[in-house]
Amino acid sequence: MSAQVTPDQDSIIFVLSGLFGVFLGVAAALALALFIVPSVQYLSLSNYLQIITAFAGAAAFLYLYFRYGRGIGWLYAVGAFAIWGIADTAWYASVLVGAGIFTFPSMIDMGFVAAILLLSSAYNHIYPRKRVRGLILLAVFFLMLVVPLAILAMGGITRQALMILLYFFACGSLIITGLNHALTEHPMALAGTLLFALAFMAYPIRETFFNGNPYLSILGAFVAAGFSLIVLGFLSVGTMRIPTGTCTSRTPP
């Protein structure tokens, strides 16, 4: 017998929520472990978790695209997580095959920046627009640029300084777009976005000025936790797009 679809009836959403809840818990545990006892083993686990979470997130968004309305925003989200996962995988693959490591900045960094900008585009299409006071957005924009501009002023124009500026611009765009599109009404997505942006503002600073600092390896766990929270927020939004009167007689993709 067919019945009306409700979010509670979607077992896949339930499983995905549980899965990313586990990812979030593991990321929190790794962050604590890396902060207390910096270890190569913990760092490796953090790196693997980032890649797994990114590709799993892309798969979750692809499911939302086919199951709950084929909005272009979900494809932007798929692309953002997939590009990030591919870029990070390429970095580790180059090390494993003996091709050496990518020094900062590199094409890998361009992949990360592209992923952040695509995620910003996803927010623009998935979350409803919300009027935010211009002074708040201006303050966020100023805070996003003050650090890279100060680095440019003190150290001159270098590849590292320009990449830092690009990372901060991309992260600022992500936060401002989120605030402009009701992200504050979705606490998990907001927390994940801020955590993710914080990690990618600190990452280029670490690579330029604090390379080798063992405690800053915690940023990888921040990325995985941010990804998990963003996906959990997206899952709650995606299931709200169920058309009334839809029946379960068709098989979900």
C-alpha cells in the first residue's frame, strides 16, 4: 500500500544522519587527541577522515538531488565536496607514489579554493534568502580581509601572500552568502560553516609561517567536523522539499 512520504519514512536519510554523526564524533575525538598528544598516526587518521567525509558528503547531496527535487544547488554541493576530496586525494597520492609533496601554494590549493566557492554557490540556491543588516556583512567582510592585507603590506606581494588573500576571500564569501541565506536558522550548518572557514583561514597561515607546528595539525579534524555539520544541516533542509501528495509507490533512485 502506498503512503504519503514524510522525512521520518526515509531510512536512507536516517542512515546518512547517523553516519555523519559518527564522522563528527570521530573528528572531535581526533581533534582532542591531536591537541593533547600530537601524533603522526592521529594525523593520518584525520587525513583519511577528511577524504572519506568529503566523498560521502558528495554522495549524500547526489541522493538529495535525485530524491527531493533536482535543484541546481545540490549539484553545486556535490561538486564542492567532490572537488575537495579529489584535490586532497591527489596530494596524498603524490606522496604515496613517491612523486613528492606539493609545496604551498600549488594547484591543489586552487582546487580547495574552487571547492569553497562552489559551496558558497550551493548556499545561494539551497537556503532561502534572508535580509541581513549591511553593517554586519561589512564587518564580516572587513574581518576577512584585514589579515591577508596586513600580510601583503608587511611582506610585499608574494605567491604565499596572494594565496592567503584568495583563501580568506573565498571563506568570507562562504560566510557572507550563508548569512544572507538564512544559515543562522540552521545551527548545525552554521557551526559547520564557521568551523570549516576557520580551518581554511588558518591553513594558509600555518603553511606560510608555522609549517611543522604539531598542534596546528588539529585543523584537519576541524575540516572533517565542519563537513559533517554542513551535511547534517543540508539533510534537514533537503527533506523539507518533499512535494505534498507524493507516494512511495516509486522506487527512490
